[in-house]
Amino acid sequence: MSGELSVLAIIVGIAHSGLRLATPYLYAAIGEMFAQRSGVLNLGVEGIMLMGAYSGFFVTFKTGNLLLGLLAAATVGALMGLAMAFVSVTLQAQQGISGIGLFMFGLGASSLLFKTTLGTVEGVEGFPELRFCLSSLGLNSNYCLSQIPILGEIFLRHNILVYGAFALVPIAWWVLNKTTWGLSIRAVGQNPQAADSLGVSVARVRYVTVTLGGMLAGIAGASLSISLLNIFQENMTNGQGFIAVALVYFGSWAPLGVLAGAMLFSLVNALQLWVQVLGLNIPSDVAVMLPYLLTIITLAFPFRRALQPAALTKPFERGES
Amino acid sequence: MSKRLFWPLTLLVALALIAAQCAAPATEAPPPAKTEEAAPAKTEEAAPAEGAALDIEPIRIAIVMPSTTTDLAWSQAIFDALLRIQEEAGGEDVVEIAYSETMFNVTDAAAALRDYAADGYDLVIAHGTQYGSSLFEIAPDFPDTSFAWGTATDTGEGEGLHNIFAYEARAEQGGYVNGVLAASLSKSGVIGVVGPVEAGDAKLYIDGFVAGAKATNPDITVNVSYTGSFGDTALAAEAANTHINAGADVLTGSAQQVVGAIGVAKEKNVPWLGTQSDQSPLAPDIVVATQLYDWHDTLLDMIKKHQAGELGGTAYQLTLKNGGLTMLYSDSLPEEAVAAAKEAEAGIISGEITIDIE
């Protein structure tokens, strides 16, 4: 037992870890939320994340340019989203199956590319932790805002992609609820026939949301490979893409709900790590189970069903009713 | 649903299959006998090629493993040894290697093992404790094939099986040495261990590590955490972060997930002690010592026994004494620490130090 650790230090540690762990979930789940709100269930998020992680890493590794890497991840993610949109919207394929196909493609392709282009696990310099130092403003001081007790230690010691993930939440809320385009997305997901009769192109809206969702999933992958872990390993997402899909259900298809779900899951995960590190007398298997257990319990509440977009997983065809 | 979904689905499945064929992900029904090198038609005359340093007949070896050949850990250790044997023996004409990786799903692995045996491979290796019960069902159906299984000590002789080799790494030995080293290096008196699943090879290593650290400094704190997975790189990274926040100034860990933890160690400049494969290329200044698994002699002996008509029955162990386990030390380590570690090595080899594992 580490007696000299204060409770406060542990709380700061949990909160700081929680924000880091939540980052890939936020990107992926917010993107998936847009797709689902328009009526498309994309189960391929995991595969897109892997391809995003690979492309972001590879480009950064070769060029040393993080922004190029991020751009590559976003582009590859968007292209895979576009492929999913083509299959599910234009060709009206069964969404669950095509999503799984996309996942397997991403898993296989990222492993193959890794083997042929890298061959072994390598590291890169990822996005650095920002410290918000006064010296960077030209002030003659060594003080960094990250040194502010508690708040600074929790919130001001992250890299830019972590802040990006959290900034995405209010942006997504605003787009979805305050813009015409958001209204179209909701209409298309709830009642595509009505939206269509009002002149909204169901196909176009779905194409845009699924492609956007793919782009964000690609960035989610990059947030692992070039900002949090700074390596690429085969299958490194280890199921996070599927948890992101679950978080959309957990969050009742709303940005704030997704945020709450991602934070709950990540904070409990950070907590269970501390429980183990402090040597509290709980079997590691039980500790590891905690975040999943909590998620399942929350998902079991029946009222959530009512919030599901009515047209989710249903291909739209004009004239059908 | 419309008929239109038929061909796009077919296309997607075909694409997925192509990709899967190239990389064999765990979710895919196991493609039989994916051979890395195009298997050349093997003729009797093509036997012991000139320059073959090893005195072995041509052999076909297949291996099924839970992670990838590039995992810098459990699977890579044995795969590298196979490749070395192939090279020394004179190339793929003499030693043909087929492998299936990321077979974490035991049902898939069992199907792959059976396919390889049916395909006429001479030695089929099940590189995971979890494959054992499946192997015991498959082995009797192929009495002319040799099987190998590890981490394991049971060759199935008790159940009347005669074509299974068992192998294990006595990971607690190098774990103990790494523990001694960690206790000598730590100034804070806190060491962090990023474990995968509390079982098998990882548990042996970690138990040995804790014993070595405590033997060197009884007051030292060794914090052990498990991620509950072998491949959760992100959680392993966060576990390393948590250990550092809890005061740890030396870290270790096991399984392929540790590359995430090593990344954090590198960022925070905390020394890392490795095991299984050499992880130092990832962070040369950070990975200061490694317990290396060398399966070369074990595998070679299996091949020779197989070709002499002895298809199984031997249980192998990698130990410091037989050279199956070797310790690599970085030049950057302080001399006293290396001296203490080498003393522990000598003690384990001579039998003066015995390691109590629960």
C-alpha cells in the first residue's frame, strides 16, 4: 500500500486518466451518433478506427508531420464511411452485415499494410501534451497553467486531440439541434418519407452523416496511434469501436448522453486501475469487469428504446410506406 | 428487403475474405494452411541441401498462435526461433513454415490445428495454454503427426497419447532477475507491473518478479495491476500512467499489450524491464533489461526427435541454466545493479535461489 498518496492525488489521477481514455470513444461515438440519427447503423467503426490508426501512424512515421498524419487518418476514415454509405444507402444492403464486413476489411487490411510496410512495432513522436505555459505568451515566467492545483492538473495536461474530442460534444449538439442541416438529419432518421416529401434528399443526408462518421472514426484511431499511444500494433483498438457503438445507445442518440456514457465508462476504468495499483483486496477480474457491468446495467433501463430513431437500419426507398 | 442487397453483400464478404486471407483475423473462420512461403513441391532429392548447418531432413511445420508474429512478445519469440531454424537448415526447401496468427478464439484455433494436421504437416504447434484440451482431442486422430503445446507440462502420456510435446518457459526465473534489478534501480521504493491476464506465463513472470524485488529490498512496494486482456494496448498505457502517478519509478509488464505501456514509459522517462521478446528497438533508452525466450534448441530437438521416430512425450522447459532464457542488459545500467542481477542469475542456475510460486 502506498500510504503517502493523498486521496486528492488519486482523484486527480483518476480524472486525468478518464479524460484520456474517453478521447477515442468520443470521436468514434459522436460520429456514429450522426450516422444513426440519420437512420444508418454502421457496425464497421472498429475497422475504420484501425485503418485510421494505421494511416495516421504511417504518414506521421514517414513524414514526421503530425498534421499530415491526422489528415490521412481523417481521409481514409471518410473514404471508408463513403463505402459504407454506398453499400447501405445506394445499394440498400442489410446494415448489420455490411458493417461487420467493413470491420473485417479494416482489421485485415490494416494488419496486411502493417506487415508489408512496417513489419514491426515502431514508435513516433505524437502530439505533445500542452502545458499552457506563460512563457509561450512571451511572458517572463516559468509558470504553466497545468501547475494550477487540481483543476490545472486534471484539465490542462493533455494533447490537442483530447481537447478536440471534448470540443466536439457541444459542436455536435449545436449542429444537431440548432441548424437546418441537423433538422434534416433528425427528420431523415425519424420519418424519411415525410422528409422526402418536404424536398430533403434522404440519400444525400445519409451519405454525408455516414461519411462524417467514418471521418471521425478515422480520427478516433489516430487519437490512439499518434496522440495517446504513439505506436501502431495490429488490432490495437481491441474492440473500442464496438464499445463506441454501444455508447451511442447508452447515450440515447444525444451528444451529451454520449459524453456521459464515455466519461462514466472511462472514469470507472481509470478507477479500477487505481483499485488494483493500490492493492485493494479485490480480484483483478472483478475490477476489470466493473466498467462493462455498469454499462450493461445502464443499458437495461427500458425507457431508452423509445428514443431510438424510428428509421434506424431501415433502407429508404421512395414510394414505400 | 430488396434483392439489390445480394451483390453488394457478396462483394463486401469477398473483400473481407481477401483481406482476412492475407492477415487471418481472429473473427474469420480459419483459412486452412495459410503458408507464408509458397510451398515448393517437395521432392526426396531436394533433401539436406548443401550448406545446411543443421542435420535435419526436410520437414513441414505449422504453428497456431493467439497473437501476431510481430507482437514483440509471446508469439514473436517462437516465430523468430522458427525462422532462424529455417535459415540455418537451408531455407524453405528444408523447413517449410505455415502459421495462423491472432487465433485468440480457441474454436478457430482448434479447426486450424486439425486442418494443418490433415494437410500432412509433420509438426503442428499449438502456441497457447488455452489450446490444450482441443489438442488432446485432435492428436489421437493423427498418430503420425507430432504436436507441440505450450505453456504446458502435460504431454498427455497419462491419457495414452504419445505424439505431444509440451513446453514452457520458466518465466519466473528471469522475472526474479528483473525484480532484483528493479529493486536496485528504484529510488522511490515503488515499482509498477502492467499485467495482462492473471494466468499462465504472465503470472509466472510476475510472481517471480515480485519475489525477486522483495528478496532484494523487503520494504519495497510492488504494485501489480492486470488489464484483463492481452491486447488492450490503450488500457495498458493508462495502467502504466497510473503506476507512475502512484510513485513507481521502474516498470515492467507482459504480453503484446505492453507496447502501449512502453510508450508511456518513454514519454515519462521511466525505465522498463521487458520479457518474452526484445522490446528495446521500440525505446532503446527505456528498455534497460530483457528476459529473452529462445525456443531454438527446444524446437530443434523436437524436429530431431520427430525424425528419429519419437513423436512426443517430452516436456521441455526454458531455463536460465539450459540457455533457453537469456538476460539482456543495457549498457546504461549502473554496474552495481547489473552485478546484483547477474548474482541472482548465478544463484538460480546453481540452485541456491529457489523461487516460491503460489
